[in-house]
Amino acid sequence: MRMLTRLVGITAALLVATPAVAQKVPTTRDEVARPGGTLPGAPKIAMVRVAEGFSDPVNVQSAFDGTGRLFVVERAGIIRVVEKGGRVLDQPFLDLTKINPLGSEVQTQFVEQGLYSVAFHPKFKENGHFFVHYASLPYNGDGLVVRFTVDPASPNAVSAERVNKTAKVIMRIEQPYYNHNGGTIAFGPDGYLYITSGDGGWEGDPLDAGQDLSTWLGKILRVDVDVPDDDGRTYRIPKSNPFAAAAEGQLMSLFGITEQQFNRLKMRSKPEIWAWGLRNPYEIAFDPKTGDLWIADVGQNHWEEINWQPRSSTGGENYGWARNMGTHCFPMTGPDDKCPQVGVLPVAEYPHQQPYPGAPDLKEGFGCSVMGLGVANYGGMNGVFLAGDWCSGRVWGTAWDGRKWQFQELLQTDLQITSGGQDEDGTVLALNCHCFYLADKGPTQNPKGALWRIVPADQVPPNAVTARVVSTAASAAGSSSEGRGAAQPGSGQSTSK
């Protein structure tokens, strides 16, 4: 008995002493994290309401200019300013519904269309440049990425005159259908603008855009927007882009060329492409501490995926759509499908309530549409990518524990989570709407949504309003989540400490 006890102790000591391994992209399906994991430190979180009264809020960003302001994007085409104390200014920062005498500039006919996101130039405090990505009504829903410039005399409101005077169209992305538009734009630590683009819509990628390097659809693009206005170009191609020179004209050589050199020839590829094989990368986020890129790629009928790209990446990752969705075959026919794994694996994935055709409904640990929020480096969390789910109200955390990736449900709210962002101090933010497909009445007619701050559970301010919790990480296996489909968003609950 003593010998057995000693062996158990030695084994436990060896496990504890196992050195941490540098985080890496999974190379086998078994290395991909799924619900049921445990994050390092077992963090507990709460969602504290910052402000409310927003019409279909879909994105929130800080200008990182020292003012503490937050900018909430409303789908109809309006950006609102939230002051540091939580007061929402009456006058919009930007209103694209009133710059054209013929009507709104923004197409919002379908719930996935509208003003998607805003990104502030890294030197916004000096140059006043900010960028938006939206579905253009005059261009029949095509995505426009446009730069505007704030008037220093009016830092909280860009007038219609100023909008038209300073507008610089960076890019127009043709959209064949009204869904799967991607939408996020964000500046990376390298100073380049990253633009997400979905596969063009309908379902199942009927254009095979994800695997087609001749289109911007189903991609993450990377461009250099620091181009003088008299240059004649709206952006430059970074020389370090993986396909920057892949399609350049050259004399044909057949001999003395290695297979690696031949493989770099992609004569129809778009030089703007940074990553490909994506279905609908609605939200991306950079870790403010490490510069790593996180991609929340909205899935098809059965699985959602989360991809991680280290800052050391040189680009060119193919995430497999529409050959795979996460680690699974596309199309799925059952639980035992066999198919090749194309491209790079995600670090985490989670199922819909029906994880494959004909499967019994899951009672816990499921969702329908992954909404990236941001990377938390506070409250016991180190490099934890937080994501919400549009249907189930769940908030997930993904992180490396020193040996493998972990994916944990931190809490389940009754909110319809749309997206997130980060405050100047690194706090992760979240938004919710009341805009589910079948209940959508339009971006100005739906019930109002709110802005939330994700904080450690033991740091909720007195008398704060927090998101109503259906279940927490500790009780996620309980009956409270049984049989949930689309969540019916609530208004939160008041707490005091």
C-alpha cells in the first residue's frame, strides 16, 4: 500500500513538473479544444451594463486617444459616443443615413447587412482618420471600406458636410448575395488594416469562394492605408503579404526551378489576401499584449470555429472552408463522416444543438453563431479569447494552459450577443441586440440593445446592472440550459455588494 501511495505521489509530482509548452496551432483533430475544458486559474466573470438604448448595436471600439470614449456602431448606419462615465451623447459621431439627399447610404434590408464596424487609425489622435465598413445601398449591398477625417473643432460629431468632404473609398467588395459579409476591420500591431470578408452568402459557399484565391470573398485581407492622398492609389500591398508577388508577370522557366518556387506561382491570386478558407469571419481581435490574431468564423449548420494566428505568422493560412467546417467534413451526413482535413485546424470549436444531421438535441454546451468579443489579460485571465454566442447567450473562453488548448463556458446569459471590442484599459466589451432573423423588424424598430463590460465576478461595482445569468461555468451542466434554442434577450438584473 505504501509503495502504491508513493508511486501515485511520484506520478502527480511528475505531472506538476511537466514543463509548459509554447502554444501552437493544432496539428490533429484531437488537439482542438471543445466545450468542457477548464481555463487556467478557473476565472469567473460577470457582464456589467455600461449604457443602453442602442438600435441593433453590432460593433464597439475605442479610439485609444486618451479620452476614454467608446464608439458604438448601430447597424442602420450610425455611430454613437459613450463617454467614460457611461453617458451616451445625443448627437451621433457619424450618421450615414443623412449624407445623401436621396436617402441612407447604408443597405439594411437583411439583418446581416448594415454598418458593420469602425476602426481608428493608430495615429488617430494626430491625423483624425477613422475607417468604416458597411453594406452600400447605392452599390446594391457591396461592402465599402471608407476613410473619414474628424474635424478637430468637433471631435464628437462628424457633420454630413465633413463626411462628404473627407470621404476616401479604400475598397469596394462585390457581394453576390445579402449574407455572409464578414464585416470587421481592425488595425494590427504591424499598422496594417485587416478586413474580414465572408464567402459571399447564400449557404454552403455556392461560389466556392473560400478556396478561390482570385476573389476577396471568404478571406481576411491586409492592406497599407498610409498612402498620400495624391498618390493615385487608395492603399498599398504590403510586401510581406503571402500573395503580394504571386501573380506578377514573369518569363516562364521550366528548368532549374524548385517545386517550392513553382508552388508560389498563383497567377489569379489577389495580393491583398492574408488568410483564406473562411466562411463568415464576422469578428476578429488582436491580443493587445502579444499581437496574436483571433478569428471567430461563423459556421454552417452544425459547428462554430475559433482560429488563432500567432503574431509570428507570415500569413497564407487556409482554414479549410468549404471542404471542412472546423474539424468536420462539409457537408456533414452523420457522426462518422470521413474526409481529408484541408488547411489549418482551429484551436477551438463548439456544436449547434444538433451536432450532425439526425443527432439528438444537446442539452448543454451548444450555440449557433460565434461572436468574437476580445482578448482578456486581467482578472486572472492571460490571453483568454472571449466569445459570445448569438443564439444561446453563452460566453466562452479559449486559452492555452501550458500544454494544450482549453475551451470553457464561463456563463450563459439571456442576451443575444452581437459582438464586442476592448476599452482603452484592455477591458473586453460586449453588445447585445433584439434582432434574431425571424423576429427582426428592422434596425430602427427592434427593441433597444445595450453595451456591457466583462469584469471579474468579484469586482462588480455596487448597484451595477449585470446581465441575467441562466447558468455559470460551475452550473453549466444543470437543467437551466436544457432545451434552449434562440435566447430571448433580457434587460439584466441589478446587483449590489
